[in-house]
Amino acid sequence: SLQKERRGVPQEGPSFWETEVLQNIQENDWYLNFRMPKETFNVLCDQLHPYINPQITNMLDPVPLEKRVAVTINGLASNVEFHDVANLFGIGTSTACNIFWEVCEALIAPRALDIAAHCSGMGYHTWQMSRHDIPIIAPVSYPTGYFNRKGWYSVLQGLVYHTYCFLDFDVGWPEKCHDAYVFECSRLCHKLEDGTFFTPFSRNIQGVNIPVLIVADSAYSLTSNIMKPLLEGTARGPRAAYKASLSRARIHVEHAFGCLKGRWQCIMKRNDCQTQNVKYVVSACVVLHNFCEMQKVAYQEPQEDVLYQPEAGPEHHDVPALSPAERIREALFEYKINHFVTK
């Protein structure tokens, strides 16, 4: 397998990819190294073809598009250094580096197109939002903002549909930024405020018009579009059912983040890219995650455990009573919430 080749003597010569990978590799080893079946890999190459032109290069023998995509995906999946990937594919280190960033840029360019179409017109569902931390090397600028007792981290905030796809995400904020602050500065927040993110839709429940809702953890502020858990010790009767329903809905977002990190080791382990480049790597991983989910690629558990992400503790800054958000939540208390929270 490619993993065995990585630990042994590097293969040399232009025929390594063609003879060893394309002809002799077994399906299990292909999935191990590229996180998808070979047929799905070919579909990805077809979709990226308009964004990658292998002929625009100073090399006398340009690297084929399929090999460029394989170099990048293997690097994202394994989180090894560029010279290891270069040895594995029989190319120079600088070439591997250039290919990696070229393909990452191509992955990011059309990222909103297919997923937006995939999730549109699916009716009334609850969406889930969460924040996870990505381990990175110590940044040159403002290192204390990215540091906690476990190391240096950059924030990834994502909005997930019940199909485990990310419809929106924001990445690159320092670890010490509060979840609510990251959200308030995001494009998602601004679009929710002006009513342009979701297709206009509401349902009347207990005399209250309920819009499309996002389920978030207790670190976020309660708004007309965001529902959060109640404070500990306040859930009784209908409120306990409300809390349990939100917990079930949040399973989707935690599963999506787990699959994302499990597939792409570069964001589960420490990412050694420069801080300003981390967002491009993470964005490419999110796009590839969505692609795998839409292609129905079965997720296989990684060999190492995904980093544990503790849920943020409760915040005591709920909006005043009788606000529009409180009215929505009170209506949900009185309604059988299981009728519309996606199971």
C-alpha cells in the first residue's frame, strides 16, 4: 500500500503513480489513502477539471490532473510533510507544494455551488451549529490569542444540515474568541439578520410564527433563528422535552465534525501550515467532506481517536423575557417538538 511505501524507500521515476497506484493498488488501500473509492475520485477530478489546468506550468512534462488531485488528497488525509508526499509520488518537493495549494484553491472556488443546490428545497428542518478547535503551530502574530493549556488552536464554526453536510462555515479565528463573538462577526449572522440566508418560511405553532431554526449550544445567544439549551436545573416538564429534543438534533453536527476530522487528519492532528494558510486547508477539507457525503461515501473510523471537543459551559446572558426569541422558545415548550426536529 501507499502507507507501506511511505515507511520504506521512496519510489522514484515518473511511472510510480501510473504503475503502482493506478494498476496495482487494492480498493481498501485506495480508500485508506484517498478517503473515497476510485470511482468517486474520478468524479471529483471531473468536477475540478475546469479549475485546474495542468498545462500551465514551467515543467517539461506536466503532472496530470488526476495525479495532482491525488497528491493533495493524500496530503490532507495523512498530514505528512511535503517532502514525504513528493517522495511517494515521485515528484519534487516544491512541485508537491505548488500542486497542493493549487488544488486546495480549486476546491474552495466552487464550494458553495453544489452543496447549496443539494440542501435547497428540502422543506422545514432544524439546522445545527457548533464550534470546534483546530490544532496549529504557534502563530508569529498574536500567539497568546490562539493558546490554551493544550496548545495553539484556530476556531472552526460550522452550520450542518441533517445530511451531515456543512452549508456554511467560518474558520481562522483565535481560540480565545468566544463562540458568540465568532458568530456575530460571521457572514451567516449578517445574512440571518437581513433574512437572506434561508428561503422565507415559517410555521405557526401555538399562535407564534416559527422560522427556520438553528440549534446551537449554550455558548451562543438566543435569537429568533437560534435555539439553545436551557440553563442547568431549569428543565422541568415541557422544558425537559425541549432540552432532550435539542440534544437529539445536535447529534448531527457532532457526527459531522467527527467525520470531518476522521477523514482529514490534517485538521485532527496539529496543522503545521502558517496561520494565515490554515483557513484554506480547513476549507478544502470541508468541501471534500461535503463531496464525500453527497456521493454517499461510507465513513470509516480513523485509527486514532478524534480530538475531544468539550461543550462550552452555560452562559448567563439570555435575552430578556418576552422577546421574539423567547416567544418562539415558549411556543416550542408547548408543542410536540418531535414533529419537526429532524430525527
